[in-house]
Amino acid sequence: MTPQLALLATLDGIAYAALVFMVAVGLTMIFGVMRILNVAHGSFYAIGAYSAASIVLGLTAAGMNPWLVFPGLLLAAVGVGAVLGTLIERLLLTRIYTKEPVLQLLVTFAVFMILEDVQRLVWGVRPYFAAEPVYLLGNVQVVGIFYTAYQLILLPTVALLVLVGLRLFLRRTLSGRLIVAVTEDREMATALGINAGRVFLLTFVLGSTLAALGGALASPTTSLVPGIGADMIVLSFAVVAIAGLGQVEGAAIAALMIGLGRSFAVYVMPELEVVVPYLVMVIVLLIRPEGLFGVVERRRI
Amino acid sequence: MSPLLRVEDVHIRFGGVVAADGVYLDLEPGESLAIIGPNGAGKTTFLNICTGYLKPTAGRVLFEGNDITGQPPRAIVRLGIARAFQIPQLFLEHSVLDNMLIAAAARTRAWNPFRAMVALPERAEMIGLLRQLGVADTAEQRVDGLPEGVRKLVDVALALALKPRLLLLDEPTSGVSSSEKFQIMDALVQALKNQAVTSVFVEHDMEMVSRYAHRVAVWNGGRVQMVGTPADVLADADVRRDVVGI
């Protein structure tokens, strides 16, 4: 492997890791607070991506200022997270919080299946490609390699902002502290009079918005076909398992491991590309079953 | 004066164990009532019924004249009954002050999602409460690094942050060395007085009871066996035999 190829693989891996991180961190937050493994999280990624592509294509067709596509991507993410997230949490999840995990898993899986078909109904099965944002930002040269500025600068920057922003939000704001408090001891939080239902809604909308943001930002770099949600949810599960459930910084590192592992595999042993994330996961879990940064559930007295 | 809390003929059983078998009790505003009794007499069950954690099968609980029987804990907290636990219930991964501010936010229900913790208007009030209990110097420390005695006082401060009119304490000085006990109770009673909070505390230590309670209720077999001043109750022959163990 030449140094240039290694650099290329590294850049590919970072860009991909940035996207996976945004989706996975949403998933891990929802699980950490609500103790629900949300399979439908992948649908938020897919619908976020499709909505973003529609907005980008619509804006371009209407001949508007091309730079509007960037607010458009953000709007798609927030819109999908807020509207669909609120609907699913209020109408469905509130009914199953006290049920056993198997049932919760089945319900979110059912939501995922339904939303897969909704995507086919709305957007069809024809691939969507809306790369306008990538063209707009152009290419940059890094040590003799041309790479898109969108993937080299924008994606990692947004991912970093999400990481730092989430950290500050959870540590420094009242809502963040309430979310952590409910995560730590839901019973006690309720005893104090904290409305756990509202904390759950906030968490779910926030987590779903992050998944939709991942989708919206991924849409210009890939062609959208049915099934992207399933691919992403499986990868996110791998990230969350590697990092340890509920770990925000851990998810960033795990996403990087998977992103880099996958991109290096593409150049070195292409036939391993699909397997690499799971190989990493299996190795980590064999050594540390609770994940790299996970803590063994503390005993509650 | 009408009672702050009135408990009428409350019954509850767990399988074969009768934990409340016709409990009657009136609580006057401003008083401090101690509950004593042998293990399994239903003392903690009584606190659980008053705070909504257990629903009695029969009987009523009235708080300031309103029937609160079987209401959920959150609703009862909002009405003004708070509770401090035998094992302090605190968010271990938060600082003491964060714990207090979370409780304050739960009370006021003012909830601006992105409000910074350092900008919350209740900050000064919460530090004042911690100062009253003599633990203001721990405000910025994480709870999991604090000794048990300090945690007890923070737990009480947390309960007071909810601005209750009635505070139920389950063995406030258990698990604390005897040298610290009086210090903790002195701080606690003074804070309750400043906030004009009526209190009920379950206690095993008769010295604490005679020193800090206005009245004592003796629990036995799921019933109130006797209510009176500490001097009267502790002089009673049955109580001395069954509870004090002399």
C-alpha cells in the first residue's frame, strides 16, 4: 500500500466515521435514557436522507440560490426528527415503556418495517442522487490528493460540533442534567417530581434528529436506494456495542475504528469490506463484553 | 387548628403480613413527630402510603383537607409532602449543587431546554439551603465522593428544595457515627424550623427521640399503639418492654 493510498483510505474512513457517529450517538443516547433499543432509528437516517435529497433537488430545480441547499439539509434533519420523532414517541413508545424488552424490540422493528414501505411509497425504488452540496464546495488538495471539501472538512466538522455540543448540553444545561439524572435513577427523578415523560420525549427527538442529520448529510455523497436505513442501523448497533451502551465519546472512537477499518479494507482486501465492522465488534466484545468504555451496570440498593 | 395530615383507618397487607391494620394519626402544623416501634411494625409502610408509593386497600389520607389516597408520588410531592430516605437518594454523578438545582427545576417546572446550569435563578436560594444545613462548602463536589453523614444532610436539603410543608424522614441518622448524630440532627431541626416545615421521622435511638420530637407515636403490629409526649411515651411500661427493650 502506497502512502498516498493510505492517506486516501484515512480520509475516506474519517468521512464515513463522521456519518456513522452522528447516527450511532443518537441511538446510544436514546438507549441510555429510555432503555429502548430503537430499531426504527435506521428509518430516521433513511427518511432524513431522502427528505434532504428532495429538498436539494427541489431547490436546484427551482433555480434558487444554490447555497440554500445547506440550510435545506439541516431543515430536513430537524423536520424529520421533530415531527416523526414526536409522533412515534407520543403515539407508540409511551405505551410500551413498562413492557418487557422483547416486546419493545418487536414494536420498534415493526415501526422500522412500516417506515421502509412508507419510503418506497413516497420516493419509489429508483435511486436518488443529489450531489449539489458536494459540487458547491469543490475539491481541496491534500499532499497531492484531490478530495471533496464536503467530505474532508464539512462532515468531520459537523461531527465534532455534534460531539462537543452534546457534551456541553449534557453537562452544562438544565435539560442535559435532567436527562443524565433520569438516566441514572429514573425512580428517584420521578420522586422529586421531574416529569420523566417530557425528558423521554426530548431525548427521543434529539436522538432521532441526530440520525436524520446523519442521513441528510450522507445524501449528497451516495445514491439513495431502499435498504440504506437497514445498513445504517446495523452499523450503528456495532458502534454502540463496541463503545459500550450510553457512551458519547466512546461512540466517536468506535465510529472511527469502524470507518477506518472499512476504508482500509476497501483498498487492501475489498472482499472483507462488509465484514470488517463486525470483526472489530467481535474482537472488542470478546475482550471487553461491556464495550470499550462501557461500565458494568452498577448495583442498585 | 385543623390537622396538616390526617390518616384515617388505613389498611394494607402484603400476602400474610399485615403492615397497616387500621392506622389513625393526626399531625399538627409545625410539630415534629417521631415514629418508633419494633422492626416490621409498619413504620416505613406508613411513610410509603403517605408519599404515594403504596396504595392502601382501605382508609384515607388527607393532606390539608384534601384526599391524597393513592395519588402518584409525583402529584403528592407537588402538593407539598417530601421525603428523605434511610439511604440517601442522590444523583451520584452530579455535583451537590446540580442535585439541588434539578430538584428546584422539578418544583418550579420552569424548563427552558437550553438554559445553562450556572444561569439558573434558583442558584442562590439552593446555596442558602445548603448553608442552613452546614454543607455549603460541598456544593461543587460530586456526590459519590462525599461521606455518608454529609450525604444525609444533602438529601434533606434536596427534600427542602422542593419547598414541602411536610417532610417525612426515614431514620435520618442511621449509618452515621454516634458522634455525628447530634450535629446532623441539630442542623436538620434548625433548617426545618427556619423553613416552617412539619416533620415526621422514624427513629430507633430513644435519645434522639426524647431530644428532638414534640410527640412520639408508637407503632406495633400495623397499628398506632400510643401517641404522646416523649416523656410520657418513654415512661410507659408496655413501650419500654416492646420497643425500648428494657
